[in-house]
Amino acid sequence: MTVYTPRRAARVLLVDAAGQVLLFEGFDPARPGHRYWFTPGGGLDPGESSAVGAARELAEETGLRLDPAELGEPVWFDTTEFSFDGTWYRQEQDFFLLRVQSWQVDTTGFDDIERRSIADHRWWLPTELVASGDRFYPPELPALLTRLGLSTTTGQGEAPC
């Protein structure tokens, strides 16, 4: 029986004026060959609200600083189970949508684990993501982006875990 560590997280769908979403390419340090793309965001600190955590994570991972109120309400909620660096997690997470004209990503705020487990980042059109054949998380991302008004084709990626 797998024992899960409970975790709360907040993630950001950062979308530029061209309709591209920012994703990071990462891997589990315990399985470096298992690569996948995912949205900015991460675990909440004790007592931290989702919006505050999402804004903090966005600043740390992209250099984009904003008032948490600018994120508005979450556009989606998800629960996922995954293994990372030898620990199994059951993570409940809120997703926020933030549209920007453009943004030059600054990853100097990465913490140690991010520096060791994130290989790249890029802006994806939803159709490129679907056509790529790459793993991405959440697997519902293309459908979610379509629901939020971004054009995409039908299809889903594989869950990273």
C-alpha cells in the first residue's frame, strides 16, 4: 500500500498575447529520463492561501511579481498523485489564469530542487503542445486551455507520473 504525503499547491497558466502558455520541462531526480512539461507553481507554505502561494511561486520561477489579488479566482482545481524524489504525494491544487502581453522568464529565483530538476522552459501554443507527443501535466491542459478561450485541437498528453 502506497502512503501519500498530503500537499496543497497553486499553479499558474501564464498566457501571452500570442496565446502561448509557459511551461517548464522537468524531471523527477529519482527518474531523470522521465521528462515532462508543467505549469509554473508549487507547494503552499503552511497557512498560505492559494493566490498568495501562486504569486510567490510565479515570482520565484519566472521573475514576474504581482499582487496576489491580480490572479482573481482559480479557474480549475485538480487532485493528483505522484512520486517525486522517492516520496509519494497526493496534491490538491488550484490553477490560476494570468494573461500577459509578453514576459522574459527569469529563473534566478529557482530553489535548489528546481535547479536540479528543471531543464528548460518554453512558450507553447496549445496546438503545438498536442502535436508534440511530449508528456505534459495536467493531461487535461489542452481541454482546459480551450475552455478558457485558447484555440487548440482535441488531444491530451500523458500524466508525468
